[in-house]
Amino acid sequence: MSALPGRAWGRLRSLLPARADFTAMTRAPRRDLLAGLTVAIVALPLALGFGVSSGLGAEAGLATAVVAGALAALFGGSNLQVSGPTGAMTVVLVPIVAQYGPGGVLTVGLLAGLLLLALALLRAGRYMRYVPAPVVEGFTLGIACVIGLQQVPNALGADAPEGDTVLVAAWGAARQFVAAPDWTAAALALAVAAVMLLGARWRPAVPFSIVGVAAATAATQLLDLDATPIGDLPAGLPAPSLAFLDLSALGSLLAPAVAVAALAALESLLSATVADSMTTGQRHDPDRELFGQGVANLAAPLFGGVPATAAIARTAVNVRSGARSRLAALTHAAVLAVIVFAAAPLVSAIPLAALAGVLLATAIRMVEAGALRAMVRATRSDAVVLVLTATATLVLDLVLAVVIGLAVAGALALRAVAGQARMDRTDLPAGLLDAYDAEERAPLTEHVAAYRIDGPVFFAGAHRFLHDLSAVTGVHVVILRLSRVTTMDATGALALKDAVEELHRREITVLAGGIRPGQRPALASVGALDLLAGEYATTAEAVAGARAHLRRAGLLPAAPATASLGEEAAR
């Protein structure tokens, strides 16, 4: 017991920042500082937009980007990851705000942080590698659709009813627009989205999101357009506080917190994997990444911030801008903090429609048509999983959508694996029969049937082909050749036992050859080994054993004075 605290402390130390992390910040500081400045420019309108979309306001988005961005950069498991408010998290938060209010969202963030810390200590990060690509692509496509639909009310200058799904809210906003069009809001949103999408094709390195927002804000002020602005922002971060915490509501908020923690873990580890694939020599620590996101989500609510996660788009910008260490993400958070303190009046004048345009363009850019086409064309199963996950993301809960995608992908994978299993009746090897005279070869060929089983014998498909084995007729001995069975579980062993019992009822002797050591526990647990009349290491020995059984049954001439070793063993 005394060793347990030592192991726990050692585990915790492995999750904390190391000297190497700080040493890496000194290797290319100029590149990291420039990359961080670039990411901050890209992140500013996104942080404002996602804060507004979440229902807690632009100030909540900024607080999240500053606090969570800095702490996740310091404690996370990736040198290149950039964290803050994201569209996927916003999708989850909207119904929580509608049901529990702002205080409920902050409490959910706090609980999610604790859950992420627990996942890190339990080493749960490694399981991310088992999420199939169609689930990831379908999830991303569904999130992009939800983010786009969320922006319809602000883009059309309409009111979004609280508590409605994004589909209902978007439809209601469209009906309001048709009844009383707000052409100013629509024009601003479309203009900003067009600037971002077309500008990205022309000059990918230029942050056209900030260009579009600045131009829309300037046009609104100079032309005195009737556009709803963000509104007043506090000139700085609020003092940390737990005033929002309602202990009596913790029980009802636990389920939403689990959903938020699951989404934060999923999106952060996906983003870190993407960052690794974009660079050479960079590999993230999944457990440290969960720990860093846990610390970030514990702290962000204290400053009024929404739950955070790593942002794939901002991380990609960071990598493409030449970042080499955590200094870039820390710089991004510091620049946003300066903006909060120094430029709050300017930021407060940004029209909501302009931010809606930023997020509409972001949603469109999230969809990678090439990757989607590749997944759909790969196999029918991949296409089904992708479409189902995307649809569930759009109409159901995001975490539930991932669970559904994983379940369907797993079921289809099991079906494919089970389809590889087969059983074939094989002729007795001619080389073995040549060792016997013609008088013995004919009865062996007539009364002995050999069946070779290939592939996995498990719950997903064992009964499908083993049922055919129990229907064998016209022979006296069946040899089961099992050396090519790749795996066997209790269900497969039980199906094999049932087939052997049926053969016994029809007085057919069953022998087995090539049973692997890994198969014996399953066969022994259901009593299948006890039903076999003999076990042999090779097919030659099994044929010799069948010969001995036929002789005892009077279907072969009496044994000569000198018997083969295999036949003696069979006796």
C-alpha cells in the first residue's frame, strides 16, 4: 500500500510540464511569436462569434480564448495545439444555456474539467486511436452543418427562439426574414463570408477574417447602417469567482458535463493528431493533452469563460505559420488579452452579422470535399457510417452521434470479419493415401470426411457455417482441421460443440487436428474437447486415427502385425 502514493505521484508528475517544454521555447522564439500573433488575429473574430453563439456573450468567448488558451498551451500534450471556444462545443452549450442558464454552463465547464483530469490519470487518451476515420469525417460534417445553421438568425437579422433545435431556429429565422427582410444584416454576413472564402483562395496566408470584420465594422459606422453590434465589453477579465456554483444543481448537471468532457477529449485529441500529421518530429502525449484541457476547463469558468477544447482550424494556422513550440499558443493568448484590455470599445462595435459571416465561412471551410468523396467511395460500410454520424450530429446530441457512429462502425466491422470465416470440405491428401494399399484407400475416401475451418470462429458468425457441419451425412468419421482458425471465443466454441453433439447423435465419430493453444481454453470451458474422439497435431496423424476407428468398426481389414506409430497412438 505504501507504494501506491509513490506511483500516483509519479503518474501526476508525468502529466506536468517538463524542462524540455520550456527549453523548446528558446529555440526559435521569433517564429513562435509571429505564429502566435497570426493565430490571435484569426482567433479574435472566432472567439467573439462562438461566445455570442453559445449564449453567454462575446466577453465569455474572449475570456475562454485567453485563460483556457494559455493554460492548455502550458499543460497540454502538444507543442503546437491552440485551444479556446470552438463551434463543436458551442453546439453542445446552446441547449445547456437554454435549460440551466449561464451559471449552469459555468458549472458544467468546471465539472468537465474534473472529468478530463480523471481521464488523464486513468490513461484514457490512448483509446482515441480506435475512432474510425468515417466517424471523424461524419462528425466534422455534422458540426459544420450545425454551426452554419446556428448563424442563420444573426445573418438574417432575425430573433432565434430559445430552446429550439438549430433546424427549427434557422427555419423560423428564414420565415421572419421573408416577412420583414433585413437586407443590411444579410449583406454584411454574405460579404464577410465571401471575403474569407475568396481571399483564402487568392492569398491563403492573409487572415481575411479580420479584414472582413474590420471592413464590415467600418462600413457600418461610416454609412450609419442599422446593424446590431456586439455591445459593451468589459475592459479586462473579471476577477476569478465561484459565485455561479450551485451545489444543489450538481446532480442534474453531471450528464451535460459528461457530454462536454467527452467532446473536449474527442476534439482535442483529433486536433493534436492533425497537428502531428502536418509536421515532422512532433508527437503529442494524449494523456497530457487531456490533463491540459482539464486544467483549462477548471480555470475558464472562474473568469466567466465557456468550456474550451483544442481548435483544429487555429491549430492548423499555427502550424502553417511556422510555430515550433508552446510559445506560439501562449503568445496567441497574450495578444488576445491585450486586445481585451486595450481595444474593448472597438471590438464592441463589431456587427453580429459580420461575426455570423465569419462562422458561416468557417463552417464551409470545415467540409473537405475530397476526404468526404474518398470515404464514400471506399466501401459501402464507410459511406453508411459517415452519413449516419453526420445525420445524428445534426439532429441529435453530438456525443450520442459519435457513440452511434462507433457502434455502427463496430457492428459493420464485425460483420466483415465474420464474413471471412469459412468451412470447406477437403479431400484427404493424396500423399497420405498413397501410404496405404488400394484395399484401405477406398474405405478411407468413402467413410472419412475432412473439413477445414479458416478464419475467426466467434459470436458474430460461428453458427452461420457450423450449422452446415451438423448436417453432414454418409460418413463414419469427420476430421476437423482447425490449424487455420485465427481466433475462437466461447460462442464459437459452443457452436462447434453443438455441431459435434449432433454428429454424435447420428453415430459419426469426430476427430480434430491442429488445435492451437489459444483455442483450448474456450473449447475446454464449454466441454467441446471431451466430445472429440481424438486430438492430433497433424493431418497425417488424424488420418491414421480415422483409419483405426474404421478398423474397429469393421469397415477396414484387421490390422497387420506391425502398425504405424500414428495408428498405435490412435488406439
